[in-house]
Amino acid sequence: MFSGKLRSALVIGGQGIRARKLRTFLSMVSLFLGVLAVVTVQAGAEIAERAMLTDVELQAGKDGTVTGYIPGEKGAPGIVEATLKGRADAVAMISSKAIIGEPGLRPINEGGMPFEYANRGGDYQGPMVYCDAGGVCQEQKPQEKKPDGQAIEVSMVALTGDIRPFKPFRPVSGTWLDFASAPSLAPRIVLNEEAAKGLRQYRVPGEMMIDGATHHVTPQIVGVVEDGYPQPRVYLRLDELRTWMPAAAASSELDRFRGGGTGLEVYLQPGSHDLQQLLKAKLIGAGVDQKQVEFRVVNSKERMESELKIMRLIFLGMAFLVLLIGVAGILNVGLATVGERVEEFALRRAVGMSRMLLAGIVLAETLLTGLLTAALAIGAGAAGLQIALTLFGHRFPSLQGTTFPWEAGVAGVIAGLVAGVLGGLIPAIRAARIPIATVMRA
Amino acid sequence: MTAPAIQVQAPLIQLNGITKVLKGQEEPRTILSGVDLTVHPGQSVAILGRSGSGKSTLLSLIGLFDRADEGQYFLHGNDITKLPERKAAALRSAEFGFVFQRFFLLKHLTAAQNVAMALVNGQGWSSRRKRKQQVMEALEQVGIAHLAKSKPARLSGGEQQRVAIARALVRQPRVILADEPTGALDTETGNLVVEVLLNTTRQGCGLVLVTHDHDHARKMGRVLELRDGRFN
Ligand SMILES: Nc1ncnc2c1ncn2[C@@H]1O[C@H](COP(=O)(O)OP(=O)(O)OP(=O)(O)O)[C@@H](O)[C@H]1O
Ligand SMILES: [Mg+2]
């Protein structure tokens, strides 16, 4: 019984569409633009959000990550290093200062600043006063001026494990540090883009001097990454660093005031509460100030989404206007078609078609048109994105590996369905209301 | 030996006091007021009456296109006066065949497809082969099987009306309702069409023919004239 209705509907719908190819095509054109607008806005918003999120995550860490900034004093680096050893759910970054280039010279970018600002600020060397927590102040003598030369200053970041699960560094060239292999005697380092730029620009000798290290080393550069920092940084394995710098250099408050010393950043996976407590207890036990051992959860997504939401709503509103025009087009064509087919519909009911089936067929014809149009528009959107990415993708590194977001596909199908229902319902109701006796009076 | 029971067959169609009031913008107008009509299987009835007397209105009530305001309607003795629309559609499909003054063939379909339209209406389903066989039988019955593949635009008026009659016959209905089927045809072709319709009564079909042509009316078993909303 049901299959009889369905098959009848298929036969009649097929005959109807075949008899009105041009008209079906024309109503599809207007709807196509509407659905394409919805798909484009949806895809654009998704891609923009992803791109923004990866940029934010690069700096702040992935959403949900627990981070802690710990002063590198009172043996904290050693404690953190020992606690996190061999763990995959937490990684520490221990950063200190290093100079790459000729020994005994003043680096081009003293203080480790971006090269853009190197040698710009003049040489202010006025008196500096440092006060400790007890309120005792003393003037700092200006550091003895070293001769300028071919050397750059970088932040040297030693890692206890792979940081990329927490901070999605993007590869630029070469490879990332290999944490699985046995530590190498010649330390392998990965540069960030700014450090790579400095090395390229100033052709410094490949020798590295580190505060507190026993001797100079010649590292092997294995790759370059984008890490979101404007300052030059180099990354290396902590265990490789230890082969020529046995003890963790603890820095004093005074070191930090000068902008040097050791900094400690810990990244923990969401839910690693026990580890957090353990670290805290050990650090406080070692005498680190409780107030300075703070952990917080990264929620970059939430903050960003509220900013994006308004933009997204505005564009979606515009897309819906375009879609509405498409619906008006399909509705217009649908109503005209029903007007033209009054006699056919009356006749079909006279020979025994039920009112519901007739309305169903009229609705199904536009619904089918709408879905077909949606499919075409989604295809066009996906193809357009692919083309745009191959043409312009290299200019926007954060768009690397972008694929057509499924949310946009879903939005397109929904838009097609809604347009089909809106554009087909009124004609269907009209068709169902045609009196059968029309066939006797026409 | 007891006397053989008389087989009292219920009439095909029985109308009692059918009234139809037209409710337009003006004050209500009574089109039919108390029409009685009985049609038995194999019977043919001609309905005469001047234009506007309500002949088509009566036919639309018999064919369940519309409902009466008063009176009763029995089909095979079943009261169908207040049948819901869904069941009425099923009865239109199974019990009635309709022929109109204008032929109402769909011009994008062939003669055979136009006939098949009555089979593709959501009331049951038969295979393509079965449908084709039924369609060809109906076309043969009206003598135009050779035109099965022609579109309406290439058929003469008489041929088109015979396609329409084949469409009415294809489900082997029990009643044929024809509203001035010869109105758009010349005398000779009209006669042919009336012959085709009368032939169906020989297989037990009931026939109600609305016409202005007294010659055609006389060929029917009974002639009724509608005047002032009733037969007299
Ligand atoms: N839908 C309608 N709206 C307005 N008036 C109608 C409608 N249907 C029928 N009528 C009126 O009802 C009356 C009967 O109409 P009907 O079509 O039954 O007459 P008829 O006898 O078939 O006439 P004809 O011989 O011209 O076909 C007419 O006066 C007609 O104007
Ligand atoms: Mg009439």
C-alpha cells in the first residue's frame, strides 16, 4: 500500500520534472546562490575560528591544558625535572639565556629581543636601582660594555618531553626534536622562525654559549618551527643539555630583575590534579613562595568564541537574506506551476488520487529540487575552497591542512531542506485545495 | 420444494432526496432539491436539462467529487453519504470511470501513459508489464490500440475522447459517469463515442450520460430531465 503510493509519486514526480526541465533549472539557480551563501558563511566562520584558535593555542597552549609558571629559584628546576621525568602527561619548559656566535662579544640583539628592534633603542646605561623584598635598595653598576660583534642572544628552552601535544608548533622546515632516541652528545636544537632569521641575517658562527655551562658547544640544527613568539628561541632536549651542563642553574631574584635567569613553565594534561598537587607540595617544601606556584587552565576557545559569535551572526543573517530570495524564487515558480497544472491536479484526484498524496508529490518535487541544489552548492563550496587553498594557502600558514568543514555541509543540507519546505508547502496546500469539479467547468 | 428465493440485487446507485445548496457571496442558491435516482448494473441513464440546471453538479455528487447537503447516497446498498475524503478517493479509483466534455489528456504524455494515469494514482500498485497489458486492453476496447504511442497533439478530437474513455475503463469500473462527452465532437464522431460508451453497459457497467443531444439520449435505457433542481 505504502509502496504503491511511493512508486506512484516517483513516476509522477519524474514525469513532472521531465516535462518542466527549464523551469526546474531556473528555480534551482536562485536557490543555488542562497544555499551557496549559507555554505560559504558557515565554512568561512569555521575556518576563521580554527585559524584563530591555532594561533591562540600556539601562544597560550591548547584548550583545557593546565599551565603553571614557576620561578626558577631554590632548586625548582631540579624538582620539576625529577618529578616530570618519563611522564607523557606533563612537560616542562626550562628557559635560560644563550648566545650563539663569537665568544666575548655583545650580541646584536642584547636581551634577546626581536631583531627588528635590535640596536634601535640607543644605549641608555643610566643608574639602575634594585630593591629586594626586605626593602633594601642598592644601585647596580652598569655592566661592562663588551665590544659589538657577530653574536645573537636567544632564549634557550630545554624540554622534558614533547611539548607539541600542549602547544601545536607548526613545522617550517627540517624535523622536530626526537624524544624517543637516546640522547645525543652533540645537542640537537630546533630554532623558531625569529632565531632562524637571526642566524640567516647575521651569519654568526655556530657556537653556543650558555650561562653556567662548562664549555662552549657546537649544536646541530635539525629544524625550524613556528612557535608564536616574536623573540628568538631555540628548543632542545633537557637530557641532551645535561650532558654538558650537569646542574640546573638556579637563578636569584636579582637575575630575574635583570631579565635573565631561569624561567620554568609546566604544561599538564587536563585532569592531572594529583600531579599538580605533588608538584606544588614539593616546590613549597623546597621553600618556593606558595603564591608563586599557581596553576591555571587555558580556555582560549571560550574567550575567542564569544568574540567570533557576533561576526558570525551578522554574516549568517546576510546569508539567510540571500537564501530567502532563493526561497521566494522557488515559491514563485512553484505557485506558477500549480496554477498551470490546476486541471492536471483536479483530474488526478478525479481518477482516485488522495489529497494527501497529491500534496506530497507537489512538496516532494520542490524538496527534491532543494536537496539537489544544496548538494550542488555544497560541492561548489568545497571545490571553491580547495581551489582557493591551492592558490593562496601558502600565504596563510595557519590554514595549512584545512579541509571543508562538515558543519558547512550540514548547514547547506538544512538550508536546502528548509528552502524546499518553505517553497513547496504553499503550492502543495494550494494543489490539495483544488476542487475536483474543476474538470467539469473548465 | 420451497419457492426459489428471489435474488434481490442492491442497486448500483441509489440517491434519495439529494439537495445541494450553493453558498456563494450572495445569498445561498439551491441547485438541486430532492433528487432521487436509481441505477442498476448494466443500466444506462441519460440526463437532459438546459444549461445551468445542475446536471454537472449532480454528476459531481454521484462521482464523490463533492458531497450533498441533504439526502442519502447508497452504493451497492452501502450508505456512503458521509464518507471521509480518503475513502472517497479509493472509491473514485475503484468504482467510477469519468469522461468529460473536454478530454483532459496531459499533453506531455502519450496516449498509453494518459490511460495509465488512472493506474498510477497511489491506490495499489501493479507491475509495469501488468499495467501495459491493462492499458492495451482498454485501448483495444475503444478501437485505438494502434495509437498507443501518440501524444494528444497528434490525435483527432474523436481519438482523444476515446483515449479519455479508455482511461475511464482501464480499472474496469462499475459505473461510467460522462458529462457531455460528445459536446466537442461532430455528429458522426459523437455517435461513435456514444456507441463505445453503450458497449460498456453490456458487460454490466452502469452508465450515466449527461447530454444536450436528444438523439444520443434516446439510445439510453432511460431518459431523465432535470428542471428546477429535480427530475420530473
Ligand atoms: N463553483 C461554482 N461557483 C459558482 N457557481 C456554481 C459553481 N458550481 C456550479 N455553479 C452554478 O450552479 C448551477 C449549476 O451548474 P452546473 O454546472 O451543474 O450546470 P449544468 O447543468 O451542468 O450546465 P451546462 O449544461 O451548461 O454544463 C449554475 O447556475 C452554476 O452557475
Ligand atoms: Mg455541465
